[in-house]
Amino acid sequence: MNPDQLPGYYRVFFSPFYHEEIWKNDGKDSLIEIHNDVTIVSTGNETTYYFRDGADVYGYLRTKLCEIIRNYELRRSIFAIHAAAIEKNNEVILITGNKGSGKSSAVFYAKRHGWNVLTDELTFCSEEGFRFLKRWPTLSDASLELYFQEWKEFTCGKIKSVLSKEYKNLLNVTMDVRQPDQLRLKEIVVLVHSENTWADKDFGEGILRDNFIKGEAGRDFIPEMFERISRNVSVKCIREFEAYVKER
């Protein structure tokens, strides 16, 4: 951005790698944040967002709403796990893993084989039981075309990820609702990219720890709770997971 285009403003931050910059005007109590996909103008108590792409609007709102729900639920939770959750006969399997390991695909494989999907994103645990972040799931064009063509009719638009900047298909698929105290944790599946069997339980526990979030209601119980739930960890690639849910 050229300073002549923003008279009265001076630049306080610039990142050529991320294509981000921040400009400030002390006289107007104003701040302008320029990002790849959005420009944010803050003046006093007012903030205005200018998006370059319509798909960015929903992606941003979806992310912010999920953050609000996440922060609220963590206040009354012992812990949370960045994990999808599926259920059958009141037994819950949590599915976690690093980015790109296939959590979204795992959810649709499970639904195809008769499992109920409770969340594709975040699971909370409190003294009352499990609660889940409800939202419509997404799939990439490649996944939808190659593996899940039966879900094409549920596509209701495109969404752009705030983090990865990847465009995905938003699917009108409602998550199932269960009473928290009726559910029992059966297993935590850690998804890995490789189909090799070298990934052991210790490796899976490390990934689980990276996706484990402390809640405010159970600060004194975190080590004990993590030790307890980590006993139920198994490590699978996405193909092994599909076979696993198909058999049950």
C-alpha cells in the first residue's frame, strides 16, 4: 500500500511473506488491517470488514461463531478435543489427527456405514458428559468427486477456509443429537497419513496431546483425565478406519 493512498496514516506492521500490513491514524483513532482476503477498518468502537470474495464472508463468520461457541463451552468443560465424533448404540468414537489426515472423510465414511455423526470438529467433556460443536461439514472437490458422489445433492455452496485458504463444498448435513449422559467413550482413533503400521500407541498419544484443550472446569484433573482417555487410543490410516467402521 502506498502512503499517498492513506493520508494521515502510518504503517506499524508489514509482512511481505503473509502479504499483511497494518496502518494507524492516531488523530482519528483508526486502524486499517490489510490481509490477503480481507481489509479490516476499525474506528473507535466500529469495525468494518471488506472481503474480496463472497466465499470469504461465510468462512470468516463460520470461524468466528465457532470460536465464540468454543470459548463458551470451555468455561464449563473439563477438557475438549479437536476431534470428530461418531456414535452407534450410545458408544462414541472420537476421531482426531493432524491437519489433512482425513477427519472429514472419516465422518462421511462412518455415516455411509450407518454411524451417527455428532460433530466433525470439536468434542467437549464435562461432568454431565459429552457435548459437541454442531456445524455443516465440508469436503474438497476431489474428495466429493472421487469418494463421496452420493453427497453431491447436499452441496449448498462454497466456503473458503480462513486458515488454509482452500475452497471446499459446504454440505447440508445435520449432525445428530444425543443426550450427554447417555454416551460412553469407546475409543479414540488417531488418523495418520501413512498406511505403514509403524505408527504405535505412543505416537498416537502425542497427536492426541496436540489436539487436547484444557477446560476451565477441570484444571486440577487434567493429567488424570488425559491419562484415563489415552488408554483408549488406537492409530489408523483412513483406509483402515473405513474398514473398521464398516465391520461394526
